[in-house]
Amino acid sequence: MPYIEFQNVGKKYQMGEIIIKALNDTNFGVEKGELAVIVGASGAGKTTALNILGGMDTVTSGKVLMDGRNITKLKEKELIKYRREDIGFVFQSIHLLQDLTAFENIAYSGYGKKSKKEVNKKAMELLKKFGLEDKASKYPSELSGGEQQRIAIARALINDIKVLFADEPTGALNSNSGETVLNTLTKLNEEGQSIVMVTHDLKACSRANRVIYLNDGRVEAELELNRYNPEEKEEREKLIFEFLKEHKW
């Protein structure tokens, strides 16, 4: 049984007299420890799917399982706990708190679940892990885009989450910063972190071992790959490009 599973998920939005089907009997699964990417044209349902996985949107029909638990049936207090303790989110718009330092941005999300001492220790460990310990006292305005995004990833990890969700994490970055962020996500996945990412970036797709192609709210095709190997980078990108081209992305 997949660790994450969409079962006949439908999502409709009412806009005046018009009904928009963002997802239409969508089915897919992601195994524990995978780095999966969801791709497709604008309006295909990618972000809707990610928002449902993150407990930030509801389904119209079907259900979503996370480690066998039906998250579509969670009550508000259970959803808050799920979002705080089980999952982490990274967005294209980084959303760091501008009046907090890098260290404080990471630690702030952990207070309440563990002691302040434990959280502070974990925050510093994450800064060191990402090579940013010298940026601990810097404010977001003093950091590059890539550094800010890595701080955002560290913040998402502070509570020992089960799954990291990323919505276009390299979308606002230049190529060098984007590569650094992708290296960070790849390393986390190699260490066992389950990751689901929405992206338009071919380079980001090449890091995945599962590519899920959405079209008009349905899964049109999937591609399974071996774990990422930098020596096979060009071959992987070519394979994924041909896969996406075949499906007219």
C-alpha cells in the first residue's frame, strides 16, 4: 500500500454559474522515502493536489490517505496537528518572517512541541547541515534567494516531519541558487525524507524517482526512475523531456 494515496479524488470550484473541475477522479500513490514530482500545464490541478495533501483544501469526492490515515476526514484540531507535526511546506514565495533572524525563523515553528532547548539545538543543527551556520543571526533581507529558501526548508523540517511538500521551490531562484536548493532536497531524500514537489523545472524533475503527469485534473501518465545519480544527469533530463514531450507538456 502506498504511503500517500489519492483515491478517486475530485475537486470542484463554483465560480458564479460556472463549475470548474480542478481534479477529476484523480488516482496516484507515492511510496515512503520517494521524491515524487507532480507536473502538468497550468490549470492541470497540480497545486490543488498539493494543497489537499497539505490539509489546506478539501476534496469534493474521494479520499486521500497518508500512512493509512484518511486525512480528508480530519477535524479542524486534527488538521492543525497534522499540518504542524506530520508535514512541512516549502513555497515558491518563501514567506520568511522579516523581523526574525534565520535562526529564529527556523526555531519559531518548533516551539510548543518540544522544549525550547531541544528546538534551539535542532535549529542550529539544521543550519549547520545546510552550511548556513554563519547566517544564523542574519535577517532575510541580508540573505540571497537560495539561502532564504534553504532556511525555509530547514523551518519545514524542525518538527521531524513525515513528508515535505514543495510548491515550485526553485521557481523564483536563479540557476545557481536553484541547483543548490535541488541538491539540498536530493540529499534530504537520500537520507530517507519523503518529498512531493510540484514543478515546471526540468532540472527539478530529473531529481525525482517518480514523475506524475497531470492533465485536466487526471493522472495521464507516470514515470518511475532509479535514484538520482549526478553522473546520469543529462541522460535523466533527456528521458524526462521525451516523456513530457510525448504527453504534449
